[in-house]
Amino acid sequence: EVSIVKELPREYSWSSREYYATGIRATRIKTAPVHASADWYLENVLPVMQSYGIAAISPFSHRLAFDKLPVEIQHLRCKVNFEALAFVPRIRLIGETLVNRLRDPSGKLQASGTAVLRERIDDTEKERAGKFVVLHLRFDKDMAAHSACDFGGGKAEKLALAKYRQVLWQGRVLNSQFTDHELRNQGRCPLTPEEIGLLLTALGFNNNTHLYLASHKVYGGEARISTLRTMFPLMEDKKSLASAIELAEVEGKASLMAAVDYYVSLKSDIFISASPGNMHNALLGHRAYLNLKTIRPNMLLLGPLFLNKTIEWSEFQHAVINGHKNRQGQMRLRKEKQSIYTYPAPDCMCRA
């Protein structure tokens, strides 16, 4: 066991971001390689800890290997990532409020400037309450442009996205060398709101499904998700479930809004993302650790299916169901070099 603190002890309060930004410091380690071994830390970090009592490793993104580590280290990192790390109280409070309203639609507060947060419902009530699905719709302008896919907006849209792509990435987008047909056959195009709606319908969800939309800014705005909303009239999001006062602390702050969506996604009965990405990967692993169901769209299957303009609904539905039999929450064992945070089995699990 390792004690985890929320802030540094007083004797180490000098170890701050500002302190390391103003000079070369003996307690800062800047040379940590990506996916370093445990031995590297014993040889390079432990001596600093022993000499100064503290070590600041920066940057620290994927600095510890996923493979060939002692089982106790793997167990510890699982416990830290999935149990010790927690959102700040305001995020948990807003998130829990949204979850309660999704599970108990009849108790949802209507839009009002003076609404207050509902009290939490107890565990017994939660068991009796309704279920809901979270759709992480990753379909913003950056995603649309970077994918280099055609989203049906005609020549004007293609030119506008190409110009935007050039400004942001200066031609460093691998997908731009392929045609839309090639990209879709390779499963490299994000699902549009209409496509994810068809996927959900084919999998058996319907207009009685309580759907929560976890999204920042949808490319094309409300007009782009109108079809999805027609298919799932019980679809909600942060702004439809909470008042402006309740969201005041997170409004306009993308990272905090995403944190609220993450919290609600983690608490949902089923989670599905329209395309792979950091949030999808993090939730896939976190929900697997908690034994919760996550649907992983089969992009290689769906790309060609959506290109087929003459396919009958029955044929489409049959293909979707067959293609997702093993993509609906079944535990997947981590392969070599894969992230333990995306695939926590078997490293984070107890062996029977």
C-alpha cells in the first residue's frame, strides 16, 4: 500500500510548477523515457527521493512500461487509476445529479433559473430506477476535418474542411491521401449522428431508450443531430437535465464539461462511443474494471455497410447484430504493449 495525498506536506510546499519553471532543480527529472522499466525508476528516481524526500517527474505521460513489471506494481497502478483518483466534489455532485435525473425522469427539474440540486437517491432506489445509455458523440469540427472523410455536405463542405485541416495541421494528416471510399472501407471515418443512430436502432434500442448525449460541440450544430433526436426522443444532455445555475461552475470550461460527461458515462448501464479516442479508451478500461457494459462499434464492418446505398434494413440489421456479438462488454485480455488502463484484464483482476 502507498499513501496518496491530495496536496504536498508543508515541508515540500516549495515544490511547485513555478519553482521548476524558474531554473534547473536537482529534484526535477526530465529524462524519464516513454514506457521505462521499473529498474529505470529504481536507478534514477529512488536516489533523488532518498536524497531530497521528493522527486518531480515532468513530463509524465506513459512513462512506465505496461509489460514485464512485478505484479504488485501492476496492482498498485490499477488501484491508483481506478480507485484512488477521483473527481473534485463539484464534478461528482453535478454528475450524480444528472445520473439521478436520468434514472428518475419524472423527478427531473424543468428549466428554471432557481432550480437547486436534488438530493441523492439511495442505493435501493437506484436499483429500482430506470436504465440509460450514454452515447459519446465525438463529432466536432476538428474530428471531421482531421478524418478527411466526406460527410455529405457537398463540394463547399469538403473545401471548407480541407482549408481548416491545412490551417491546423499544415498537411500532416495521413488520411488526406486516401479517398472517402478507401477511408470508409478501412473503418477510419467517425460515425455521424445519423449513422450512430442507425447502429443503435439495429442493435435493438428504440424511441423508449433513455439516451444521454456526451458531447462538446457537434459539427453542424442542432441541425446535424436532429435525425438522431427524432430516432431517440428521450435523448438528454447536460443542458436539458440541469439549470444554468447548476452548470455555472463548469459552463464554458471544456475540461470540466468533459469531466461531467465522463462521470455520467461511467455510471451508465451501457456506454457507446461514435469513434475511438482518449475518452473512449479511458472509459472502456474503467468500465471493464467495474464490470460494466461497453459497446465497441465495429468500424471495419460499418464503413462498407454505410457505403452500400441499396442494402435492405433487414440485411443491415442482421450484419450489425452478427458483427457485434463479441463487442458488447465481453472482457478482453490485454495484449503486449497495450495500455493497462484501456485493457485492465488480467493485470488488474484477481485470479480465481
